[in-house]
Amino acid sequence: MVHITEQHDPTFYLRTDDTEVEEGEIAMASPLIEAFTLVRNVPYATDGATAGTELMAVGRGNCVAKAEFLMTAFLSLEVPTRRVRWLYQLPAQPPEVALLPSPFDVHTALEARLGDRWVLVDATHDPALASAGLTVVSWDGRNPTPPAYPPAGPLWRSGDDAPEPQLAAFPSVSAGRRYQTAYNRWLNSVRQARQGDRWRLPTPPSSDAPRPLP
């Protein structure tokens, strides 16, 4: 049984080892990486799917939906998984975060059993959100990914005797709705700005600009 007192320093998930990679591990890593990339690239949103069964139909989803879908995909590849949760501090944006009674929330990801160890696999944020400073990762199919959010307390894993992480206070319905609406609007604005930067065309010259002589 794994207990909640296990290591929860965020740097724990940045460690790798120097053991040699077996040929069979490389073969298994490829479909795992494909599944991870598929889920990571689905837009992250808290007003989308909240369960793994809905994720692809809705086309966007929160951390719970992404973790559940990826767990199902890994299990289909005969890779054991377990849910992992922890408290984290919310991003400072949007300003409506000040409406909440606490700056913390509960994050959900998964750990996969690869060889003789459990490794974190966190596919929460889609690539466009990197420009806002959110953690977006690639995965090698073998080593732990960085967490989407640094833990602000002990990790809880499915099977633990201890209770799951809980918020100390919950916002009112109106404040929670205003924050969620603003937060998802902010996420979308980040994606749109990034897309605009990628595809923005050169500004055409003004009609009042002097024209070259023939």
C-alpha cells in the first residue's frame, strides 16, 4: 500500500536514471507516446468534458477527463495505472481568481507502471498554453513528466488509506461561475493569440503611402 506521506517535492518528477533501455521497452514506448500526445493535444478547459468517456466527443476537457482517457488507453496496452491527486496553487490569471476564497485547487493526473517503478504522466496542458507560462511537456515513454502544476501538499494515489485532497473552502455558485467563465475565456485568448502570431500576414501598405515611380 502506498501512503500519502510519499515524496511530493516537485523535483521528484524531474529525475531520470541511467539504466539502459531494453529493446522491448522502446517498442512499448511508441504506442504509449502516441496515446500521450493525442490526449495532451486536446484543448484543456474546465468547461468541457469532466470524464474520460466524454473527452474526444466534446473536444476539450479538464485534468480529470484527460487523465481518465489516458488511463483507459494505457490499460488497453496492458500498462497498469493509478490516479494521483494533489493540491496546487491556481495561476494568477485571470483577475477573477481573486473572487475565490482560496487560491488552491485539486489537480488530477496519473502514474503508469513502467518496468519496476511508477512514473508520473501528466498530459494536462495543450501546446498552445505554453506561451502563457503553463507547463506543457513532451514524453519519452519511459521517464516521469514534470507535473502540470507543482504540488502544494502531499500526493494522494488511488489505493491510499488517507482521504483525497480537499479544498478548505468552496466559492459561492456565482463567484465560481464567474471565475470559470473568465478562466476558460483566458485560455482561449492565449490560443488565439498564439495562432495569430503563427499565421499573421505582413501588414499591407496604406493606400496613402507613396507609390514607386513607374
